[in-house]
Amino acid sequence: MAFEALDIIFIIAYFILVFIVGIRAYFKETKEAFLIAGRKLNFFLNSSSITSSKFGSGIVLVMTAFAFIYGFQSLFFIVGAVVGVLVFLLFAIKLKKQADKEKFYTLADYFKSNYGKSIGYLAAICSLIIMIALFLMQTIGGAKVAQDVLGIPYFLGIIILLVPVTIYISLGGFKSVVDTDLVQIICMLIIFPILAIFFFSNLPALANYEFQSLNIGMIIGFLLIGIVTPLGSTELWQRVYAAKDIKTLKKSFYLAAFLFILIAGIIMLIGIQLRAVLPLYTDQEVILLRGIQMLPSGIFGIGIIALFAAIMSSADTYLFTNAAILSRDFLPRKLFSVKKMRIIILLLSTVTLVLSLFLKTLTESMFFVAAYASIIASVICFSFIKGNKKGLKFGLILGLVGTTIFAFFGIDQFLIIKAIVLTLIGYLVGGIYDTLLRKKGSKKL
């Protein structure tokens, strides 16, 4: 449908509110606040930021599509995500203690501190690939919403998303990310239930439609995505560093897990209900956009706000995280400054704008990101077993190179398993090589 004056008012009001909240942090800025919110986040701010950063364009559209295709079987996706967050919490408690002591800012800081600079740089490269891919997904998703639902040209849609996000992140840094995440999670908690109520009360009841059956490969893929992704998500590590203390950290993760189940469950129900209305719709990836186009004036506007809240809450997170990786992990520490980081944010937005004009699909992106995240997750798990430095280094190298080669020939849920196996092989080979070197050295002595 064509959006009307009421819809325009709602959408403009949302963008103004987010922008004002975003730039407020600039007037209270310190270096530590810009980088990590002063490490003083309470459990509500931290949990809202953890949750909202997980609901980007890819996750919302893909979750709806999975529910449309597989019905309640798509619950495995939610189960995997929640299990992954709670498993990560076990590691996060130890991580938080070390991070407060040594002042970590990025995922790579942990690896540099524990296993040396070379492993830290490899972890930073892997993180950067993940974060750039995720940031592109949000930009492309936002442009698709603007183009397919609002009728705005694709290029202009990218501008509408990137400009406000770039401005408030450049000014307020991580504190702006957290403050706007609170606004966006409130929007999602209010609006998605309203959309669900409308779809269930005004559209035909779900009949006995035949949903496709999930094969064992898809089930394993869903569970693995959920379990390994948090360990490789740099943005989640930043929330660990930013929490006020261990008690706050635990409460944040528990509340985030609950909020994720709530919002994801509602999105899944919407996807299932849309099956009743559009059983023969073939472009499942954008089924939610098609459903929003069916909404009346007013409801249509807040539906768009829900989508942009999901997209922007992740876009600002990934933009800031990319800038943090580039400025903190690759620039010499003596050269680092908030001013240089702001310049990197502007450059990243410009590069993303160009790339988004050529890459116009979300297909397979989630599996791609999860595969690279599983490399870092595997290395972390191996480090708990026996932190052999050469094994970890070989595992990262083989995981990165091998996964990239496999991805070139095709991306599916099995890419995650391939990434884990490759990292394991590299770890074992590195460990054997290190053992042989030690034996050779001892013989000489």
C-alpha cells in the first residue's frame, strides 16, 4: 500500500527521536565513554543492548522466512540462540574479570593478552570479516525495506539509514549505541506484539497447511549457529566489557535471553500466520515485507518503525565495532585517538555505501557469518582444553583460508561444520608440529 500522512509522521518522529538520543552522549563524552560506555552499564541498559543488537535486518527477515517455510520447527533457531548466549555466559564471567583488570576493548585484545600478537591479529581479521558482512546485511536490508515497502529508490534508502547512524556514532561512540539500543528495543517490544495481534485478529486463521520438514542438517545448522555465534560476536564481547560488574553481567544475559525468546517467538508466529494468507508466496526471504504492505494506515507506519528499529540497532553496533577493530587492533596504540576513530567511522560508512550498491541480497549471509564466528568459537574452546599457541595459530589460519575457499564454491549450513573441522585440523597439526619441535630441541640439549 502507499503510505499516508499518519505513517510518514510516525516514521519521521522515530528517526528524530533516535537521532536526538544518539547525539546526547557527545555532550558527556570521555574517551572511556566513547569506547566502552565507561564500563558502567547497568543490567537493563546492557541487556537491552545485547538483545537489540541481535535483531538486525537479516535475522528478522530470515526468522520470518524460516517460520513461513518450516512452521514451529523453526523453534530450533531460537533454542540454539538462547543456548548459545547462556553457554557464552560461562566464559564471559572469566572474561569480564580479566577485561576489567587489563582494560580490553575488542575481542582481539583477549587473544593478544593470552596467546600473543600474531594470534590476536588473526582473531582481529576474522572478527573484521564477520562484522563487515553483518554491517552490509543491515545496510542492504534497510535499503530493501525502503525500496520494496516505501517505494524509495535503493540508493536513497542506503542514505536514509547510513547518514543518521554515522552522525550519532561519530559523535557519541559506544554510549550512543547503547542509548539508542534502549529506544529501539522498547519500540520492538511494543510494536511486534501489536503487529501479531493485528495479523491474528484480522486475517484468516491458520489452516492445516503442510510445512516443509526440517532435515537433520538444518536442525544441526540452526543449533550450531546459535551456540557458536556468541563466542565469535565481537559486539557481545564489548557488552561484557561494558557491564558494571559480574552480578550485572549475569542479570544482563538472563534478561537478554528472555527478551530474545519473547521477540523471536512473536516474529515466528507472524511468519506462521502469514502462511495462512499467502500460502503460495515464493519469495520467502521478504515475506515479512509483503505482510507489512497489507497493514492499514497507522499500523503500516509502526510496522516500518519496527523494521528500522531492528535494522538500526544492529547497524550502529556493527559500524562502531568495525571502527573499534580497525583503530584498536591494527593501528599502533600510540597513534590511537577518538578523532582518528571518528574518521574511520566516516570512511567505513562511505565504503559500505559503495559496496551496498553492488551486493543486493541477504541470501546465505547468515550461514557465512556463522561459519567465521565458529572459527573463533572453536579456538576459544580449544584454548580451554590445552592452549597450545602454535595449535591455535594454525587453527585460525587453516580455518580462515579453508572456510574462504569453501565459501567461494557455495554457502550453506554445512559451511559451519566445515569451518569447525578445518579449525580443529589446524589446531591438531599445529600441536603436533610444536611437540616435534620441542622433542628436537630437547635432544640437542
